[in-house]
Amino acid sequence: MEHLAQILLLLAVAITIVVTFQRLHIPTSLGYLLVGVVLGPYTMGPVVSMPELQTLAEFGVVFLLFTIGLNYSIPRLNALRHQILGLGTGQVVFTTIVAGTVMWLAGLPPEAAFVFGAVFAQSSTTIISSLLTEQGEENSQHGRLGLAMSVFQDVTAVPFLVIIPVLGMSVAADVLALTVAGALAKAVLAFVLVFFAGRWLLGPLFHLVTRRRSLETFTLAILLVALFAAWTTNSLGLSLAFGGFLAGMMLGETEFRHQVESSVSPFRDVLLGLFFIGIGMRFDPSSIPPIWQWAVFGALLILVSKILIVALMVYRTTADKRVAWRTGLMMSVGGEFGLALIAIALDASVLDIELGQVAITSVLLSMVAGALLIRFNGPIVNRLVKMPAAADLSADELKEAAEQRVVVAGYGRVGHTIAVLLHSRGIPFVAVDTDIQRVAQGRLDGHQVFYGDITDPGLLGVIQVERASLLIITVDDAESALGALSHMRTVCPQVPVIVRSRDLESSTRLLNAGATHAYPEMIEASLRLGASALQILNVPEEEIDQMVQGVRDWGYRPVLERDANEP
């Protein structure tokens, strides 16, 4: 209980600052950094000092890399290899070389210069995606390129997790080269171990767990897998985060990917918040006056190098100056992953405290300045490129942006039938179900079916249900459907929802909860039987349709009155 007062203080300050930042539409990662500064040892006021906090915060980066790995399984990396080897990898490599060389020429040791280059090459996916969405530019060509490159950075920068800790060793250059080569060899060994363990063990493990239909057990299994992989890489002398990334890659190949991401996100967000608080506690505001010139120089190096490098690369690919410059402005912002690399470098003694302060301050300044460049990227480019402003979306992109996407909740007999109809019309959809056998059958059918609980708000966020053109709930459980409806009407009321119901009573409840349509299965079956009977008796098709639709339009009132009059 000795730390209880400090924990309460930490939570109170964190909630106050993060809520304020959210209301101001400022990335919460910056809010957590401010919490660390306020409660750190370098500012006036109360100080939170718990060694356990820093240890716990390390797992934030583990789960951050775990989530990134989920989105980049081996098949997806193979499919995107040209983009990764092109724009994604090229941007990281060239920026690291250019920024690192400049810092080396400025007098930094080679190891420290390399770390600065790696840190400066990172961009904030959080800031880029939030600002683009707020500005309605997420489907523009420059927006899509910027988002893709920022996400690819997280993958292509993973080798830094292996190399940077090794650079802190005080050995000769040839020995250091051998040590780096050994570390990379260990990374390959770790990949092989996790790969084969994932292929042989993860599938059977999660099939066994999901049969219990317990979200608690499922979450425990995720934690076991992620932390075991982190322990494996750490035992080989590599970083914990690298193991988390490998575990995510393996699970990203399975049908459990969406539910895994939903289940792990609360742990990831809280632990990552603690990590950024820890970074903020390392920041000493009083150190800025002696280093402010270096910090401003570093921030300008981040902004200018990435703008020029990205603009040149994109222009060579698209031959469109406006898209090239706007993408460069997207990528100019500093990144949270860069702060993670700074923490790793400080712990490995590659950077001393003063250089660490320069790096942190440079990244923070570039985040603020980069966010402004993203906000005003259009007017800035209009001044740079003297040509008529073309439409941000080409004809093909407009078609893709308008493409329908349906989410089907439940892959039983009803969900399967709907999936077949959608597939036959070429309408893209994703289906989720809590029955692993149905999920397996759906994937054998060639459909995008994943394991997941539709009542989990986190899962709905992961599959981006707010972007769907339609949600169809086919689960045979009115309470589950009501839970999903309640969340939908709160978060994304613009998405129409069609629900399957068993009887008229549950249909009425679902309609009152906000369903666009709720068809009672038993009555609908009766109507179809009656329509078939009338058809055989040569009643005109048009009259049959009018009669059936009339019953529906009256809210099944004729059927309800008939049931009420029964003795």
C-alpha cells in the first residue's frame, strides 16, 4: 500500500490531462508525455517515483509491436513486398542515412548519430491518421500514401530494435560488427522459433480456448503468447518488443486476428500510456536553454529531410508534384516509435542524458510543427506548385471510396446464405462469429470470416464498422443483437442495421433499439409459405407481393391480431 497515494495521483493527473487533450483534438500520446513531465523529478510539485512503473511500462512497447505484427502477417508482407521495399523501406533507409550523416558531421559519435537517424526517420501514424480523418483526406491519394508509408515504417524499423541495444557496447569496430551480425542471426533464430511454434501450437491452442466461449480465457491466452514470445527474444539477448512483433505476425495469419486486436487493445493503450509517461519523466525542461539550438536544429532536420526525401520518392512513382509535396508534408511529423527508440538507446547507454534530451525535444517540436504542416498541407502546396488544383481523388479512387462494404454478424445458416448472396453480387463483406467451427467453414468457403464477438465494442472498432455501408446481425440471440445495436446507435448512427429476430416481440424490441429493419423469422417463414400457396393457386404475383408487403408495412398487425384472438 506504500505506493497507493502515488498511483491515485498518477491516475487523477492522467485522466485530467488526457480528457483535456481529447477535447482539444490533440493526440493523447502527447498528453501522456505531459503527465510524465508534470509528475517527473525535473518539475515543481508532486513527484511519482516507482521503479515498478518503469518495468510495467516496458510492456507497452511490447503490445504496440504485437498489434503492428497482427496487421502484417507473412502473407500480407509478401503481398505488399514491392511497396515495403519501395516507398516504405526507402523512406526509412534514406532518412536514417541522411539525418545520421548530418548529425555525425555535426560532431556526434557514429553510434549516437545512427540512433538520431533512426529516430528522425519515424513518423506518427496516430497524428497523421487522426488529422487526415478530421480533414476528410483519408481517401485522397496523398492521404493513402502517407498512411501506408507511416504504417510500413513500423515494420521496416523493427531491425532497429535488434541493432540499437548492441551499439551501447564499448568494443572495437570489428568486434561491434560481429556483435551486430550475431544479434541479427539471433533475430532470424527467434523468427524461426516463433514461426514454427506459431504454426504448430497457436492454432490448436486458440481452437481449444475458443471452444470454451470465454473472453476471459481468450484474453489470458493472448497475454501468454505475447509475453512468452517477448521472453524468448529477451532470452536471446534481443528486445522484448521484437518478440511481441513476431507473436503478432503469427496470430495475424489466423482467423482470430480481429478479436485478438480487440481484446489486447485495453492493455496496449494503458501500458503504452505508462510508457509515454515514463518518457515524459525523463524530460528535463530546465535542460532546454543550453540545448535549444540543437533541439531546433534536430526538429528542422526531421521536417526538411523527410519532406524532401518523401516528395522525391513519391514524385518518381506518381509523376504528380502536388501529390508528392502533400505526401512529404504528411510524413514530416515526428513519431512515437522514435521516442521508443530513444528510450531503448538511453537504457543501452548509446545516448547519454544530454543527447537524450536533445532527441526527445527535437521529436516533440517536430510533432507540433508537423501537425501544423499536415493541417495546412493544401494551401502550402498551392503556393509551392503553381498549377490548377486538381481533384484529390481520381476516378478509380472515387469508385473505391464509394465501394460498398457489409459487416455480417453471425455465420450460421442465415449468415451463410447472406454471405453467398453478397459474394455472388461481388459486394465485399466481412463476417464474424463466436463459433470456431463456423469460422473455419466460412474460410473454407472462401469468405472473409473471423472469430469475434459482435457484442464487443472493441471488435466493432477494429473492423471499422463505422465505415460500413450496412451491418447485418444474424445471431440467434436477441440480447446480443440489442447490445451491438446500442453501441452502433451511440457510435455510428449513420450505418443502417438489419437484424434477424425470432418472433414479433423481439422484432419490436430491436426496432425500438434503433434497428433499420428487424424481420421476425417465424412470421416471415409463414408469409413465404402463404405466398407460395397463393402462387400455386394462380393468384397474380403482383397481388401476392402487395399482400405480403401490406402485412409488413402494418408491422405484422394482422398476424398479431390473429394471435391475440386465439383462445
